Amino acid sequence: MVSDKLKKIFDSDNLGLLEYSKRNRPQTSSDRLESSFLEINDFFNENNREPEIMSTDMLEHRLGVRLRGIRADDDKVECLKHLDINNLLIPEDPPENIDEVFSDDELGLFDDPTGILTMTNVPSIDRTRSDFVAKRQAATDFTQYEPLFRQQHKNLVEGVSKLIKFMGSDTIKQGRFFIVNGLMVYVDNVGEKTMVFGRPKERIHCIFENGTESDMFLRSLASQLYEDGGYSVVDSVNNEIGNEDSESGYIYILSSLSEDPKIRNLSNLYKIGFSTTSVEQRIRNVANDPTYLLAPVKIVATYKTYNMNTQKFELLLHRIFSEARLDMDLVDKSGSRYVPTEWFIVPINVIDTAIRMIISGDIINYTYDASSKSIIETGS
């Protein structure tokens, strides 16, 4: 049950997220560097090659750029030598002459008769392609899986099945279907957990409806489903709120309608709050309330909660996004100063992802990175 998972999070609180007095050791630049390089190592271990900068897979492109930057910095290379199990930091031999440079022209830029500035050879990004294209190959016996995909599409059309937002890695089980980047994927098998860089991971065998298959880490699929706002295919009958479920309140996301340029010009500024009554009732007559930045607000999203302490849920969200908290002093009409604590500069889709990760319990493996404005896997 969702409530049981949340209870475990709140009761154990191994990360100290709910304890104001507790201070975790701040992550150092060396910690962040090692964590970012371990992601590159994971990619190499999964694909038996280093990430390519010119890949149309955005994750692979980002890792390729990161690897190039590390290689170009001798201090970073020295710091990461002890983690370089795949010899990724050994510099390539420089070309001996200009002919060698031309012979390595994989993109054919020097063969372009219209000129090097004509972008005919730059690959375009097709958003309909799954981010797992680089990890897939043609399925060896796709004919046995085709009827399963046809049946699932039929079930969705007839209402036997429905799509719900992906709700966590523990829902990835053998025989389940998911939608990632518009592509249906079937989990054919879930392997045993093994230790990878000190963390338990398990590989899964996935079949995609376009006739490809892939062996990937379960958490890799979960991360992609979170990132893309993916869906689970579930039974329409057995996934409704039951009589035994107790309504707890609402988590709400608000945007400000302030005309103050300091506030109006801030992108991705949202208030994360909770209410035991309807959100519409909660935000009545708030234009002069410093909690709401002394201005009217607009409801962006609401989440009805069941079987949980909604205030602790809100507090956990505040802890996750503490790095992105709005840093601003306000002065109300009486001259009193006020520092808002429930406003954060975070993309709305990232807030939605964090909420789903808290519900599933996956949040303990992730943290919010303010520089990239994304939720990333922890390096520990």
C-alpha cells in the first residue's frame, strides 16, 4: 500500500530529510565529479562503448560532452584515475598529419560541396524516438510478442485497461506494459539483483512494440519513465480508490500573478503547499498575504492524498527542493518584513516527478540538482 511505503520513509528517515536540526555532510565538488563520472562508467558497462557526442540520444549526448570535458582537464583526470576501470581517461594519440584528420571525418563535413556551414549532415532530433534506441537491437523472435501488444492496444481502446502516470520502480515487474516516449514496452523478464558500484541493481529484458529488444537496468527504465512523464498500463477495475482509503487532503502547486517585476520575471516559480480543505477555498482573498507574495495566485496542479500525513508529504517536497527555494524578502503594507519559505524555482514537471517518486519510495535513491533543474540519481 502507498501508505505503508510512506510510513517507512517517514519512520526511518535515513536521509534526515524530515529533521530540521540534522545537517547532512554537504556534497563536495569532488563528490559531484565522481558521481558524474560513474554515470559514464555505467553507460560503458551497459553498451560496451563510450557515449558519443553526436548521438541523437540526449542522455548519451550529455554523457559524451561530459566525458570530453573531463578528458580536457588534467586535474579532473588525476582525481578520477581510481575510478577509471574502463580506461576512458586515457587520451587519444594526436593525429600525425592533416590527412589523418580528413580521413577521420565521420560526418562527411569536408565532402560537403555546398560548404562546411551548410548543416545538411547534422542529425536532427526525432522526439518520437525512444531514448533507448542506442541500447536496443532487433528482437530475435518478435512474432511471439506481437499478439500481446495488439491485445493491450485493444484493451486500452475498449476500456479494459487504462494508462496511469508511472508510479515507481517497484511497479516494474515481469509481464507489465509501459509507455515511454510514446512507445509501448513489455517487461519480459526481471533478473536477480547484483551489486554495481556498491548499489544493488537488476537487469530486465524488455520488448518494444517496434520489434526491438533490450537488456537494461531496471532503474534505467524507471528513470526514463520518470523523465519522460511515462505511463503504466493497468487494469481499469483493480486500480480505483476503495472504501477503505481515507482522504487526507491536497498537495497544491500555485503560480503567482504578481505584477512586481522581481517576481513576474522569474521563470518556473511555484508555491508548494498542502491543505485539508479544497484548494479553491484555501486561496480565497490571499492578495494581501505575504505567504502568497502579496498577490493573487493561480492553481497549476492539485493532488488529492489518501492514507498519509499530507503535511509531512509537503515538508518532504520542501526538503527535496531546498536548494531552489526563493531567496527574497517582502515588506507588507504594515512595514513588516517577511521571507517566503514555500516558493521554489523548479520546473512543474520536475515537481510532478518528485511527488510520484515520494509515493513510490524511489525518492531515497535520487536528489534534486538545481544546476540542471532535474532529479538525478544519487552517487552513493
